[in-house]
Amino acid sequence: MSVREALGRGLGGLWAPVAAEGSLVRGARLFHPYGVTLDAEVRALPDGGALGATLEGPAIARFSGALFRDGKGHAWPDILGLALRFHPGRGAEPGPEAQDLLLATFRSVWMLPLAMLLTHPGSYLANAYDSVLPSRVPGLAGAVTFRVVPEVAGGEGQSRRERLENAVAEGRAVLRLEMRPASGSRPGVPIATIALLSPSDVDQQALRFDPFRTGAGIVPTGFFQAMRAAIYPAAQLGRGLAEGRGIRP
């Protein structure tokens, strides 16, 4: 562990009680509490390399708003999120090869103050989603980030959930997963497509995403990622206590 990551873990530990208390009071995820989860299928692209081949197979995708419910006819300014689980296993319980990847509608930590203004809150498929923070993958020397780009803007409907579900029902909801070096300005390389198939019957209350679930070898790295190592479990503990079931992995 580097000095920066050690400092990140320490700072994350200081914020962990705040995250736990916030989730306990809210009785749900502190951020992105309301969402829609879909079953998906991942297909590697020709330039996807070993990682694209590793990710290929079943997945689940959860779209959500960071703060507000999805109202019909109007959407408050918000940051939207996309949580992906590759090789999800059965139900809410992650399989041994499960890989979680968490993304949101801003490209860097420094863009966070403007993220609400730059996000189209009325349609999940009208935004690109970025992992924001760096990770390392097997076979690559440097850190990388990920970006998910919908291939269509969405279907018809009175809310972003309806627009998403209609696009899925019409077979038009396909996402492109890209990977790029975390440093520099090189464009992303498409490594896989993610076809959204149908609403998932996974238990939303029991579902827990974790950026440190790394079954496919995507491993978080750096200062801000290290902060999450303490904050995420604490938030899940608070949520579990509020639900009367304790923490689950």
C-alpha cells in the first residue's frame, strides 16, 4: 500500500461513522437509494483484450438517482449512477467471480460541484457514466478508468424509469463499455457491449455493491479509492441496522 493510499484509508476511517449514521437515519443507501435493476448480457468487442473476454457473460445493471426519486413529468437536477455487477451469481448474493463497477454522470472528482448541472436527469440513457477514480487491471502497466456510453438516448415515457424500461422492451438499450488510461487525454477503447435484457427480480434491499469486489481483476487504486474502503462498509452497516438485518457482504 502506498503512502497516499494509507492516508486515504485513514481519512475514510474518519468519515466512516458519518456514512454509517447517515444510512441508518435514512434507512436506505445514503446516496442512490432509489433505482431500477436490470438483467444484462456482456459481449466482448474485438479490441476488448483479455479484460473484455473476462467480463463476457451475465451481468446486472442498476440505474439510480443520487438524491431524488424519479418523478413523472419532471426530474429534479441530480447526479445519476450506474452500478454494474459482472458474473453476478444468484440473486443478490455475489458469486465468487463477481466484479462490481460503480459509475456516475461526471468524469472527475473536480467536476463534482457542477455534475448536477451537466447531467440530463430525465433519462438514464441520455448520459454517459464514468468510473471517475482509477483502477488497475491485469496485464496493464498503468491505472485506467472506465466509461459507459448508451447507444440510444432512451424510449418514450413519463419518467426516466419508464423511458429506460420501454427502451429495454424494444431491444434498443445497449451500452458500450470503454477503458482509457487514467492519466493523459487518450480516448477510450471500447472493450465490450452490455445489452440490457429485462427487469431483474433481484432483491433491491439485499443488493449490496462494493467497489472492492474484484472477481474479474479490476482493483481500485489511489487516494480516493482507499477512502471508499472504509466508507462503503460503514454505510452498508448503517443501512443493514436500519433494515433490521445487520451488515451483509
